[in-house]
Amino acid sequence: MKPLEIEVFICRSDNFCVLVHEPETGLTATIDAPDAAMIAAAAARRGWEITHVLTTHHHTDHVEGNLALKEQYGCEIIGPINEAVAIPGLDKAVGDGDSFEFAGHAVSVIETPGHTAGHICYHFSDDKLLFAADTLFALGCGRLFERPPADMWASLQKLAALPDETAVYFGHEYTLTNARFALTIDPGNERLQARAADVEAARAAGRFTIPTTIGLEKETNPFLRAADPAIRRNLLMESRSDEDVFAEIRKRKDNF
């Protein structure tokens, strides 16, 4: 089996669009559909046709292209069962623990409520790929619109339990701001300091910061590090729960 091919580009203002192509069968999935015309143009440049839309959550900037892509390609739209009524053109609803195959590649569904109530991530376990959309960003996590901090903390713990080498593709190019914020929460983290400098250089040169890895996020992302003693001391929260520390970090980021 040949490796999956991945194409990443910016849609809208800062949405990442990710195409996943299996070269032997020709099947091509887009992870969410921020902009149908841009997705179709990117696929055409590679000589691909969209066969699947893997929807992570119902926000407009992730589903706006669903119906146009279905009309153009007749593609199958898969999405979260707990947001099924809000996913345009949904063909197959999936929930936590469900699995399916994409061109012979196993895909597991991980439900990650927090950013939205029914947000899901797609884990291609054999390929060591995670499509996390707006749950886990490089050095960040999604805003909590529909679920409380404890739910998002639990969701992030599910992702942190994946193998460290798992490549993480996320939904937005927020990494520069995330890095600057992370340094206010975890200023003594030398690995974070070095990463923040790399991010500054990458963005200054116009380079993307996607993908990241689970291991790198566990070392540097403050939203995964609520249990870290240095962070707790910095926040004066040594005796509080991990959920409380996470909630404080999220509140500070909202106001950063």
C-alpha cells in the first residue's frame, strides 16, 4: 500500500484545508470544506477528484463548501453524529469509537466536545495521522463555545494519549499568536522558547506551521500541560485541579 499524499493550503483567511489522496485508488478526501472553489482548484492542480468530505464540526467556516462539492463531484460527506442536523449534505454520521476505511486505510473517530458539542477528530492510526480541526492547534486549542472547560480538558487528554509520533493536522494558522501566549504561561520551558523562535522565523518567511506532532505538543503546548508544576506555580494554582488550571489558561488566552 502506497503512502497517503497530503496537500495543505489556506482557505478563507486562516483556515487550513487538507486534502488526503490515496494514489492507487484515486480516492481523495478533504478534511472539512471551508471553500469549495479553492478545494476544487487545488484538487485539479494535482489531478485529483474529491470523493469524500470528512467533516469535523458544524461551524460555517468548516462546512460552507459541502453542498457545492457534493454537486460537483458526488462525494460522500461523513460527519459527527451529534451535530448531524447541522452538517450540510451529510451522508454518514459517525461517533466516538466508530471506525471506517478510506481506500484501505483504517480511520477511527474520536469525539472531542469542547469547541462545539459534537466535534470529532479523525485518526488514521496505521498512518500515524490525526486530523484535529479546532480541538487541538499547534501550541493551542479551540475556544470553548458549546461545552465547559472540563469537557475540553477530557477531549485533549484523549488526543494526548495517542502515540507521540502522530502527525497532527489542525484547522487554523494561529500558531504565532499561540506561541506568544504560551510563553506567558510557561516562560521557563526551554523547548517552548526554541519552538517559539522557530515559529516566528517560519511565519516571517511565509511558511506554514502544520503539521505538528502529539509529542511536540505535550512538551510545549500549555493547554496539554495543566499538570506541570512550573505552570501551576506561575499561575499560583498549585493546589487546584487540572481542569481548573486548564480553564484559567483558556480564559487568559481568550483575553490575550
